[in-house]
Amino acid sequence: MQTFTKDLAHHVGETITIKGWLYNKRSSGPIIFLELRDGSGWVQAVAVKDKVSAEIWKNVEAVTQESSVIVTGLVSNHPKKENIFEIQLTDFAVIQLAHDYPIAKKDHGPDFLMENRHLWLRSKNQWAILRMRDAIITAINEYLHSEQFIKVDAPIFTPNACEGTSTLFAVPYFDLGSAYLSQSGQLYIEAAIASVGRCYDFGPVFRAEKSKTKRHLTEFWMMDAEAAFVEHDQNLAIQEGLVRHIVRHCLAHCQEELTILERDVEKLKKADAPFTRYTYDQAIEKLHELGSDIKHGEDLGNDDEGLLTKDSLVPVFIEKWPKEIKPFYMKLDITDPRRALNDDLIATDGGGELIGGSQREENVDILVERIKKEGLNQADYEWYLDLRRYGAVPHSGFGIGLERAVRWITGVEHIRECIPFPRTIGRLKP
């Protein structure tokens, strides 16, 4: 029966079988050390020449990096490291012998690694990032269900824009003209809240944005949440609760991955505390104090986000932005109609924007006026306006970019490592 390396602590003194791949090999005369990967983790198998048959020893000597193998042996404690286990090899079989694996145990340039992304995923760092991505997805689902949200899927093909027409990917759609790849599922899950109260979607979205920064992809995964009878301040509280839950979940379940990635876990622990909150006006004032030349009414750039969070132990909310630079659906602050009831959440350690959210405008007449003012075709949004005509309620929502969250939690430099097969303005394969 197959055993997984992550479970070896429960099998000390037992003979087990591991099925996986050879990551590395080194020899010391009559002893060969095989570093194995089975998907769940990593383990060292020790082959001793005078304790195995000549045929097994020959196979162990011949096996190459990334060959697929089956290893049987006795599980023992590592002689020098606590809570680390080894396999004393008694049987060995090669499923497929790999030849000239292209990614050697040396430094490679990013272009080479991206061309070989299908193989690079096997490295320890990429293994750790993939597992942490999965852990973050799990944490998001856990938290939202604990807050009475259910998952409702939104379409990938849409007839109109959600976040502005300049970043749409157009797609020919049979005899119906052009469709567009979704920028966000928000408008659709707003429809679902009148059925289920609180819901979210979680899937790929697309932005034809010609950005080459370390934080931009053209295809990425977004979780959009929407909740009926939730207003601005409660919306921020839900967002904060989500991010803090993600941090706690990863600290509890990803110790090995965080160690491989050399992430400063003390910084993550300190991020699990009440978040700082600035209004947009306060943020601009503070940025000026810190030496930024940003003008009032401008969006924050990467440098501004870094300045604002460089001395902060916790993520920072920036709320109540000028309405002119925000989408038509955001509700305006009744105490200052120049401001939208919205927020961006900026991560520490250069993580950038994690979340964008807002209270939505529920008044149909105001929405129609804003759609016209922005030059959008009202006919495309009639179904969305129906949501305000029939049982409108105060409601709010937000979206968190999965790869942004992975980048912040893992501490990796470039977002292209935070998705299995990244799509950027200069890369479409593998």
C-alpha cells in the first residue's frame, strides 16, 4: 500500500512504500542518498550497498534526476534532526528513467525558467508556493462559509464591462457580435444576494492591462463577495476578518512551506492584529509628509503604497476615495458626496493592493444617472438596474486577488510565480 511522506511520523519502525520522483542524489561510497518527492512532501531514502541485492544497487546507481520511482523501506528517525524521518531502502524500482533533465542544480535566468514552467513547478520553492496557494483558497472558503456566504458561480463570457472598457478582452461570439472575458463576477453575484443573502464567486478573470510590474497578470483568479444588508463599516470588518483568517490558517498549516520559502513568519504573526485605516485624504496627506509628489485625485502607485505601509506591521485600509476615479456602481458618502464608500486594502512588505471593495448604490435613479454620465450604454445594464427596481437593499462587496494574496503571504518577489501557468502581456505559453 502506498504511503505519503507527510504521514511518515505515524509509520516509524514500519516498512512502507513511497511512489514519486527523484529530486536529488548523492553518494558516499557504499551508501547512496536519494531525495524523493511524492507530491505531499520530501524524504530521504538511504540505500546501503551490502543491504540490498546487486540488481537493486545497480538501479539505484543508474537512476537520474526526475526519474519516477517506487521505493520501499523501513521508516526511521533522522540521526541528527528532530521530527525528520528517513527510509532505509530495501526495494527500489524505476518507472521511467529520465534523461538530460533541463533544469540543473544551478541558477537559471527567469526567461529560461518560464519557458520550462511545466518542469520548474517541480522545484522546492514552486512546490511550496503551489501548496500555499491551495491553503489560501481553503482559508478563503472556510472563512466565507463561517460568515454565511455560499459560492455562486458567475459567467466568464460577459456582454459588457464591469471595471472600465479599456481593459476588456473582446471575443467573437457566434452571431451575437462580441463578448468579453470577465473582469469580475461582481455584477452577477449582486443578482444572487436577493436569493441567498450572502454569496461569492471564485474563478479566473481577465484584464487587458498593459502593465509589466511584478504585481500584474492578464489572467488571474479573483474571489468576489457580495452581501445584502451589509454597509460600509461592516464590509471593512468582513474583509479584515478574511485576511486575518488567511494569515492564521497559513501559519497553522504551512510551516514546512514557509520554511522552504524563508518567509519571516514573525511578520505574518504581527499582521494578525487590527488593521490601520486612513481616508483617502489622510493617506494623501501622509504621503506628502513622507516625500511623495502624488496629487490629490490621483490613484496610488506602487511606490505610494510602499511608502504608506513601510513602517506598518498590519495591512492598511484606504477608504472614501474621490468618486471621479471610481466605478459607477459605488455608493457615495452621504456626509460628503464627493467621496465613494469604498476601500482598498494595502498589504505590508510591498505586497500592494490585496482587496478592493465598496458599498453599492441601491437607488436605480442614481445608477441610471451615473451610467449615462460615464458614457455607458444603459441597455447593456438593464438587467443590473432591475436588481434595484425589485426589492433593492443596502449591500456591499469586495474582491481579493488570489495571486496578490499568495505573493504577500509567501513573500515571493514576482507574481508570475504565484499561479501555475502565468499569462502576462509578453507570455502565453507553456
